[in-house]
Amino acid sequence: MVLARNRQELILESLRRNGGVRVSELVRKLGVSDVTIRRDIGELSRRGLADRVHGGAALPEGSGGESGSPPSGTADRTAERALGRLAATLVRPGSSIALSAGNATLEVAAAVRAVADLTVVTNSPAVAQLLHDPARPDRTVVLTGGTLNPAGALVGPLTARTLAPLHVDLLFLPVHGFAAAAGLTGRDLAGVETDRALVAAAACTVVVAGSGRWGVVGLASVAGWDEVGVVVSDEGLPPEARNLLRGRLLLAEPDAPAPGTGGGTR
């Protein structure tokens, strides 16, 4: 039998790798009851190492997810780079895009630097800094106003007001959680308000989220599935998610293609 301390370390490892984890998945992996797993999650929550969410656990605020994220580990960066590169294949020269703050969207930004005649709207100073280039007069970078949160994202009412009159072709949106019934959700209310404003400004919303976020339900709703055009995730996404997202799902592999090589839904 796996001791409680060892179980909790394994749960933390899954959280650090995926950002979120489902109780059902932990029950299957660790061979214990859901009551035991929930007790472990409760203990991690009391220690400030995890947040309880519907159906599982997530990293606490400021440890990853939507509305900005601190630097990830090597494995996380590799996965995020694959997501970002695949998402970037949707960007065409002459288009306007929005990038919500997050590690995955920072990778999208890195992957679209070669795209010509691009307008980028973002609430991430890191994304703005990455894409700002005085030698590229064909690129316009619009950085929203707002309150800078601990994760380095601009959020809140001022951010939403900045976004209200804008219109972009594509929004690339990392999320705290995405689930069949709940759609896209977040745990930080200021971040959720900002993401809602970004969704409203976009002709097409592209969710960029690893499979570990599937089934995680945060405090507040960001958008329903009728507002989502494309989901970029990875091969760990379960069958129920693949069925729901059929026709608008892109699954990344570590060697995801660079922009310009195409990429359709599957």
C-alpha cells in the first residue's frame, strides 16, 4: 500500500506536470478509494500546495494556469512549446490575434515571430516584450492596461475596458480548466473577467491547454463550448473530450510543426 506521504508526493508531481489532476485518474493510478484521494487533496490544500476544484485538484493561484504563469520545469516547457507551435500554425500573414497571459501562449508568441504583417493584442507584458521589435514595422503590439497580478498578467476592469472596442481574428487562450458541462473556467475572478473580454473581442477563440486541465472546473465560467472554435491539447486527452471536440481539436506532439506548415483539426 502506498503511504499517505508518498501518495501526496505523487499527486504533487502530477499537478506540477499537468497543472491539474482528476480524482478518478488518481484512484486508477494509485489503487486507493476516492475518499482517500480527496483526503490527500484536502491535506495538500491545507498546506497551501494544491487547490480543491470540482472533481480533482489544481495548482494554487500563482503556480500556473490562466492569467499568467511562472516559469515551468523542463518537461512542462517542452509540452507547452509543442502546444504553442501547433497553435501558431493557425496564424496567417496580415491577421490580428490576441494572446492571453500564460506559458503556453508565450510559446505561441515565440512561434509567430516570423509571421508577416501581424497585429497582436495581449495582457501579458512578457508577450509584448517578446514580440516588440523596432526593426519590424509590419508588426503592431497592443498591450492592455490593467492591474499587474502576481503572475505577471494585466487583469481587471481597466483591462476589460481596453479590450471592449477591439476586434481580432484569433484569440489564443490558456485556461485553468475545461470540462464537458462547465466549458472553460477560471479560479481568479479578475483573470476571468479579462478572459471574457478577450473572448468577446475575438472572431475565433483557440483554447491552448494540456490534457491535465480536462475535467478541472474553476470558480467562474469564462466561456461555453459554443464560443470556442479550436482546442489545442495533447495526446493525453481522454476519449470523452475527443468525442466532444471532434472537428475542432488539434493534438500536439513534441515535434509539432512550425508556423507555415499547416495543421487541420482531427
